[in-house]
Amino acid sequence: MTSSFLTRIIQVLEVLSSIVLAAMMLLTFVDVIGRYLLGAPVFGASEMISTMLALVIFMGLGIANARDKHIVVELFDSRIRALAPGFYDVVVQGFSILSMCLIVYVLFEQAIETAHTGATTIVLEWPLAWITGTVAVLAALSVVSQILGLLTGANQPNKHHLEDV
């Protein structure tokens, strides 16, 4: 049950991030063509691209957390892991979850603050509360996917390979 739920979360994040990334690339292409060939860039393209970039990053973070496929710098990793492999994995994963929970908290606080102040983006005047709130939900989903990945064994913290680097 937990494994199929995690698989479904990953699939949804992969599809949504692919769609948003494709839209971001298309918008960038159209904006550049419009700007340099027609002298008419897409109004608000920079804000739209920035928003889509935040969405893609946090959707990708959920996928990376679920699979434990982060960038790993292994300067001291092998020495520390050799001393206490189980303890090392608990500390690293625990710190990662704690850090993500802090990010979720800060993002939700920011979303609440922007909702109270009615803050909007500068050009398109999109409500920042919706953007920040969506990113906060994606960050929370990232925490859930990381915990589910640990519980189901979907991510193997000890199984970092050279091709993952």
C-alpha cells in the first residue's frame, strides 16, 4: 500500500514537472523569438518563467527525496560510514528530513504572510500567496515522499554509485 502510494506520488510529480518544464522551455523560446525577431517579447515572461522554475525545482525535489538521488560529496563519506554505517544513515536522513521540515515551515509562514498583506508579483500581479503556498505544498509532499521512500526501502542510502554522481 505504502509503496504503491509512493509510486503514484512520484509518477504524478514526474508528469507535472515534465509539463511545467516543457511549458517553460516553450515560453522562453517564444519570448526570445518575439523579442529579437518581432520586437515584441511576451508580457510578463520573466515572472512566468521564475514561477515555473520554482515549481519544477520543488517537484524535482520530491522525486529526488523519494529516491535518495541527491548530489553526494564523498570527501569523508567512506571513512565516516565505515565507522558506523547504520548510525551514519540515520543521522544523514534525519538531518535531511529535519531540514526539509524547516523549509516547509518557512514557506508556509511566507504564504500566510503574503496572503495577509495581499502581496502580488510586480508585473502580472499574481497573488504571491498562491505561488508560495503551492511551493510549500510541494515541499511538504517532498518530505512525505522522502519518509515513504525510507519506510518502503525505495531509496537505498548505502547504494550510491558512480553513475549517480
